[in-house]
Amino acid sequence: MIRIGSILGLKEESYEIYKKTHANYWPELKELLHKFHFQNFTIFYRKGTLFSYYEYVGNNYKEDLLNWQKCELVRAWNEEMRKHQIQIPDSPPGDWWVELDEAFHAD
């Protein structure tokens, strides 16, 4: 299992709609999360910053992530969410969610 943490900006005025939209996210997305071996997906928010956490339980993270990103449904969801999101200043070109290095973990 691989633990993934990442950050992204959110327009502060968009928080309530972002939260409401995710409370009613498309059921097909949940199926795709499982298909590509992502579990325990959680998004936290504080003052314009989103922090996401999920666990990857497959055998080829890079391949599954690329295939996830190619799904038309995922692309449509991301396009809808990007209306509310803001890239963080040091994000690589074209990247939205910026993965973080794991500094500590304890079970």
C-alpha cells in the first residue's frame, strides 16, 4: 500500500459549493476509484487550501494513475471542479494536485 498526500488551492468563496458537490459526487467515480485501486480517499480544507489523502493498493501506481486521468468521466469531474480550484504557486506546469513527501507515519 502507498499513502498519497497532496495539496491544491481552493477559492475561498467556493468552499461551500465544493463541499456540497463532493457530498453528492457521481457514483460512477467511486467505482472508478476502486477499479484503479484507490481507497480511503479524503479531502480536508483550511483557509483556501485543500489537502487530499488516499491509499493506493494496486501494483502499478503510475499506470493506474494515468489510466484514471484518461477516463472521460474523471476528466469531466475535474473540469467541473477546476472552476473552484487554484494551482499553488510552486506547482509543476500542468499539475493541479501537488503530491507531498511523507515525512512521518505511525500505525
